[in-house]
Amino acid sequence: MSGTIDLNVDAGESFGAWSMGDDAGMFAFVTTVNVAAGFHAGDPGTIRRTVELAARRGVAVGAHPGLADRLGFGRRALALAPQEAEDDVLYQLGAVAAFCRAAGVPLVHAKMHGALSTHVAERSPAVADAIVAAVRSFDAALPLVVLPASELAAAAARAGHPIVREGFPERGYARDGRLLDRSLKGAIIHDPDVAAARGVSMARSGAYETLCIHGDNPHAVVIAAALREGLDRAGIGVAAL
């Protein structure tokens, strides 16, 4: 083996009778799940079922806080004051952690969803600092999953907080290392072979500790299967952090 890498998926993004993604299918290929914490998606029952499924499959569980914007799936850049950001993130961490405790599994990381990390925190270092403060007040040792070239990564560095560097095989990147806006051409990669090749390259680079596949990508399960096969052929192991 030429090293190992974690594979994560954003999961538990259904709400009530409305279903998003194939969590059961994805859990066969990933090693970590980011459970939607109820603001952008998810609800108490969905969080419980997702955590319990992860526990049965032996998949590590992280919390996935987002903006309070179910209509926009947490991907609209809503205004958020730093204190509000801190309170909202802390609240959502507590929600997922409660179900982890009930299921007898640890909460292993925090990862912000959508516009909370790619727009709101990027535009406001104060909000980024508030997000890190929320995670630290919950658990100062709880790693924060971030894009390496991001304001959240910078905020974590300022606070001396541990991070996990994340890459996105099925998302396009801008020249500055940030993700392309989803409205732009090339922002979403649907071809499983292309995404898998990008993922293997990312794993080989050593620049990332985890790779994410978005559960709402309609080709998510096929991409995950292709990526696992590609990593296996490259001699790269897959393991939770």
C-alpha cells in the first residue's frame, strides 16, 4: 500500500417524507459520514436513522452543520452575524452528538455545509472565527474538516485548532484553490471515471486527508464505487481518520 485516505459523504440530508440521496448505498464505499444536523436538511428521526445505520456499517460519524435554509438546501449565502453563527453551529453539534451518544458511537469531526463554509465564512473572518469558537467550546480536540485554501482553515490556524484537509473529486476548483460556484460550467463532475481519476490523483498528492463525495450528486454511488476501485488499483488504502 502507498498510504491510506479517508472517504466521506454528506449524508442524512432527507427531511420528513422527502428523501435525498442513497445513504445505504454510499455507506458501502465510504469510511466516514457527515450527518446533516437539522438546519439545511435532516430532522431528529433522520439524524437517528443515519447515525444508527453508520454504527451498523462501522462507518465513522461527523456532524454537518449548515445554514438555517432548508428551501435553499443551505447553499444560499444568507447573512449571519458572528454570534449567530457560533450559536447555530454549537446547537447543531449538540444535536448530532446526542444521537451518537444514544447509538454508542463517538462524534469524530465537524464539517460545515455548503454556503456556511464556501460563502459566509469566506466573506467574513469574524464568522469563520465564530465557527471555530463553537467547535472549540464543544470539544477543543474535535477536528474541523476544511478546504486547505479557505478562511475556515485560516481561522483554525489562528486558534490552534486541529483540521482535516479535504478534497472534492467531483467538484471543480478555481485557480485560488476554492470550489467553483455551482452555477458555473465544470463545477459539478458527473462522469464517474473522471471523478475517480481525480480522486486517485488527490490521494497520491498527499495534500488531503479525506475526500468527499456529495450524497446529492445523482451519480454519487457509482462515483464512490469507481473511486474505491481506482484507489485499490493504485495501492492506496481507505480508512477512517
